[in-house]
Amino acid sequence: MSDAPSLPPAAQRALAEAEARRKAAQPLDLPPEKGGRDGPEPVRFGDYELKGRAIDF
């Protein structure tokens, strides 16, 4: 991570702490969804319908 000189020291520390937490985070070991849609997560990618019918609420 490059330290931006325009950021105050507290902001630089916060960014460094966040980066350390991301590196230390363990991936979630979740089972696959049963009966869910194939492909990307609809809510995340804004695809709330399938053939004109809202299906993921």
C-alpha cells in the first residue's frame, strides 16, 4: 500500500488496519443454496426478475 501524503496519519492507520483485516479474513464455508437461481447473485447485480416475474424477494 502506498501512503498518500494528502491523508492524515489517522486515515493512513485506518487503511492499514483494514488491509490487515482483509488479508486475515477466512473465506466463508457455506453450503450451496438449494433451489436458488444459477449465475451471479441477482440482488448484487440488479437482476430482480426472470421473464418479467420478480422472483428473488
